[in-house]
Amino acid sequence: MPERKKEVLSYFENVSLLMVGLLFVLFPVFFLSSTTDAFVLPKQLLLIIMSSIALLIFAVKTIIEGRLRLRTSPFDIPVLLLIIIAFASAIFSANRYDALIASAPLLFIGFLYFVIVNTVKNQKQLLFLLGTLTAGAVLSALFTICSYFKLYPLPFSYTHETFFTTFGSLLDQALYYAVVLPIAGYFGYGYINSLSAPAHHESSPFTQGQQPHRKKSAGIMGIFGVAFIIIAIGLGLTVYMLFTSQKPLILPFDTGLQTAFAAISQGNVFKSLLLGSGYGTYLNDFTQFKPAAYNANQALWAFTFFRSSSFVLELMATTGLLGIAIFGFLIYRIIKEKNFFLPLMLAVLASIVLPFSFTLLALLFVLLAIFAIVCIQNNPQRFGEAEFSLLALRHGFLQQTAGREHVQQTASERRIGKVLPSIFLLVVAVLIAVPLYFVTRFMLSDFTFQQSLVAESQNNGLATYQLQTAAISMFPYRDIYYRSFAQTNLALANALAVNQPKGSSPSAQTQKDILTLIQQSINSGRAAITVAPATSFNWNNLSSIYRSLIGFGQNADQFTILTLNQAIALDPSNPQQYIDLGGVYYQLGQYDNAIREFQIAVNLKQDYANAYYNLGHAYEQKGQYDLALQSYETVKQLVADSPDNTKKINDDIAALNAKVAAAKNGQPQQPTPSAQVSPVPANAQQSIDVNKAGTTLPPHNPKEKIPAPTVTQQGPTAPSPSQAQSQSPSKAPQK
């Protein structure tokens, strides 16, 4: 091979390696306040950009080289299968768009794995990657140390907290440090060893059978030693905060196990048992399958979990038996290798017992790629380079190239050999371009939507409306856009309706604008359900819209009950759902139905003061004063640690006693003794109040015709792209 060509190939290889190294340095510390998620989304964007560039550079390099050579590793098949199963589960998921959005970053993690395995060829390059991975952890640890001692390195006010972390989670930060720490420790250990016995022949603490590079600079190993100290301090401070002031909220393991088995046992065998509910959609599994006993956990019952108790349990719930089997196969291949890589084993162990974010999943695959390189270097005969060739009659389509690097090719062979690299470049370009197109639109829409949230916080209704409209136009596949836009339209309609001068009626144009906004609010709420029908939040959102229109729109009460029942079907163990439904019946004067729903809420959580409070009011309205007083007395015991709630319930009891006394001609009735319950701490108990609509439009006579819910089945259905786009809101009404 000509020297000039070797230089060009080396240049492309170094640029690709530089992209990966830059990613490793920036990944732990990269965050943006201009996205809806300041920590995970920016890291996903960074990884997608860097891995795409590195992969394209590698593909171009094969064109210049004139042949397609790919390295094989012991983990290629399980990594590829895991990505395929994740996308298959997403395609068959009820919330298809949510699952595909969650699966897209996993594809680029797979690209990164491929680039690392095929780019790192020698010890120097491997040391570079380990150094940049350590450097990223050091930068993050320095930030943690400075923040803890109130030396804030960034000018942003929201970062001026001792517990602020660029990971968005102290648990994620602690796991990241713990996994990277052995890498710095190994080379730091080598530095100390070289000082005491320079000629000593050491063995790696995490790669058995591989001797350290004898010519490594003592200075470099000394830097790793300093890095080890910094990361260790950062880890210690993080763990201290986790055990004191910033205790993490983790779903109990038994709840995660129950939801996982419930998720794969529902529906038909192919969709649930084999492929789960869809990668990245654990939120729906949690709401639908959490046991009623979960409500007994005072610290967690009011929280909704997007991640399971551990990554393995989440993988089981969302990708089914196929997903967990492939991950188990991957672990088996790791253990089967004779080498031992401590950071990777720590990451695997953490995935079994702790929840994983995108950051930790990316780190797991990075460590897997590094371990694959070690395996290849230790056994080049088993894991050599595979060269793909069209000269099948001479060499065969696929051949091992170990030891054949200097084989000369004829001019005809070189011309034919460029065909496959060109095809490979085309395939890579398509694999990157298609998901990158949607990723770009997703990120642009996310930036725009975040701007709308800022405008909303500033009470700028028009800007909020316009920005949310733009976000939906850019990416019409996120249900949160539609939910927010529905509430924005409803708020604008209500503002127009209530801001009329006293004694005057709205003009014809104002009435038209109000009706247009209401129509858009309902249509946007329905579109959220079309995009993500298995998400209970979307049904709650639509029911709240219809409830606001009771007295204004035709059949709004029936539509409210219908959509709330669907929300209950998707979140059956949540007592608040039954309080909401009971509140609707209470609002309509159907007290028997209200009592039934409030009683269900009480049965689901027998120390929920607000459930008893609403039950008592329903009994009171029905005239069953003894039962009302019994419920109120129970409330009084439950809120004993809350002065505000205690005063409120005492006033209600006094008012009811006066009512009873008046009804019995001045002979007060003694309340029936209530059940003995333990008081719930004030910080764990919500304020007590009669359930009512958040927003209510003024009554309208005659009532306006409003759209009915588009989906009425009790089971989720998969949406189609045409349906989601057809539900996009129309243009803004005239002002």
C-alpha cells in the first residue's frame, strides 16, 4: 500500500477516534437548559451526533482503502439482536411512537459500539479511549466537589446548589463514578508499582492474561493516579448525599417484579410474552399493573415511576422474554470470556439490581466495546478481521484477513473491491440519515416546546399558543405536546369567557373564538390519545377538558365519565382516579355513585385523608350525617400532624354538628366512633378538599355541540401516522 494512502487512512482513523474520545470527555458534563429534559436529551443528542460522524468517517475510510473489512467480536450477535428486539417491541407497542422515540438512541449506541470495535487497533488507541473516559469522569467529579463546597463554577443560578449534578440524578452519577473508578485505579496502581519496583512484571486487576504495556509513561500513569483520587472524592461526596439529604426514589423490587410479570402476561402471546409492552414504555406498565399494596408505601405511593426497580426488570416488562433472554445471552458471553474486566462486571451487576438511565446504558455499551477490543487483542485468531469480497470464485465472499494485510491485489481486483465499500457507505448513510431526520425534527420541536413552557410561566398566552403549535407541526408524535396544547386552548377560551365586562355578553367574534379554542382543545386531547392510547395521563387530560365544559357543551358530563373510566382501566390501583370520578358524580348530584367511587378510593388506600373527606361530603349531601361524621372523624385523626388540614376538618365537623342539631330541634347528635387509624405525617398527606374541576367555563344556554371522544375501547389500540397528523390543531383564532 502506498505511503500516501496509508497516511490518509491513518488520518481518517485518528479523526474517527478523536470523535469518540471527545464524546467520552463531554458526555458526563454535557447539559442544556433549553430542552425539556436538561440532562438526558442533550446527552442523547451529543452521542447521536458524534457516533454518526465517526461511523460515516469509517465508511468513507473503506472507500479509500478499497475493501470492506469488519472486525468480529464475541458480542456482535447479542448486541445486534438486542437492538432488533427493542425496535420490534416498539413497532408492536400500543404506544408505538413513544417506544420508537425511546429506541432511536439505542440504535446510535449500537453504532458507537461498532465504531469503537472497528477503530481501536492497538494499545495506544485503547489507552487514549480509557484516558478520555476517565477525563470525562474527572471533569464531572471536579464539578461535584466544587458545588458541594459552594464553589460554583457555572454562572447559571439553577446550578448553585450543593447537590446539583450534570447527570440529573445523583444515583446515576454515583454509578458512573463507581464504574469508571477502577480504570483510573488500575493505571494509578501501575504508577505506584513502577516507583517501588520499575522492572516488576504486573498483571492487570481487570484483564487477566494481559500484561501492562512496559513502555507506558510513568507520567501518564501518575495522571491516572490523580484522576483516581478526584473521582474517588466525587464518588464519596455523591454517596454521602444519597444516604443523607438526597435519598433516591427507587421502585421497590417486589413492585418492579410484579409489574414485569404482569406486563408480559397480558394480551396475546406474540405481543406481550415475547416482546413486552414496547421498549421505553415502562410508565404504562407501572400505572396499569402496580399492585394495590403499593399504596401502603407512604414515601412512594403518590409518585409515578418511569423506570423499574432495575434495568433487567424494565427490559423484561418492555421487551418481553426475547429481550431478557438476549440480555442474558450477552451476560453469558461476557462471563464466558477468560478475561475479567472489572468496570464491565460492575455495570452488569448494577443493571441487575438498580434502574438504568440512558447515560448508564450508553456507558455499559462503551465498556462492552472496550472489553471486546481486549478479547480481540488477546485472541486475534478467533476474532480477526473479516473481509467481504465479490471475488467469490477466487477467495470466497467472506474471508478472514488475519495475516493477509500485505497480499497484493490486481487492478481488476481493486476495481471490483470498491463495489462493496460503496454499497456499505450507502447503507450506512441510509441507516444514519433516516433516524437522524426524525431526531433533528424531534430536537427542534423540543427546543420550541421548552420555549413555550417559558412563555407560559410568564403568562404570555399568545406566545405559548404559537410556540406549541410550531412544536406540534415539527414533530406530531409526542403526546405531551398535545396535552399541553389542549390545556393552553382551554385556558385561553376560559380567559375570553370570564373577562367580559359585567352585565355584557361576548361579541359574535369572541363567541366564535371561544368555540374554536374549545374545539382545538378537545381535538388536541383526542390527538394525544391517538398518539399514545395506553397512557392514562392522556385520558385524564381529556376528561379534565370535558369536565370543564359541563354546563357549556352537550353531553360533556357523559364524555367526562367515559374518558375517566378509560383512565381508570389504565391506572386501576390509583385512588386519585376514583376520587376524580366520584367528584364528577358529586358535581352532577349523583351522590350514590359518588359514594361508591370514594369508597373504592378508601379501600385502595385506607389512610388517604382526602378520600375520607370527599366520602364524608357525599354522605352529608345525601343526608347520612352519622356516616359523614364518622368519615370526618377519620380525616381528623389522619391529618393530626397538619395544622391547616386540622382546622379545616374541625370547621366542617362543627358545621355538620350544627346542621344535625338544627335538624333535630336543638338536640345534637353524637358522632359515631370512627375506625382507629394512625396519623399520617403532614408532608406525606395531601391537602383535603372536595374534588372539583380545575377550570370551568360559564354555563351556556343552549349548550354547544362538542366533539365526542374518538376512542372508547377499554383496551389500548395502536395509532397510525395519518391519524396523528389529521388530529393536528388548526390555526389560531382571530384576536
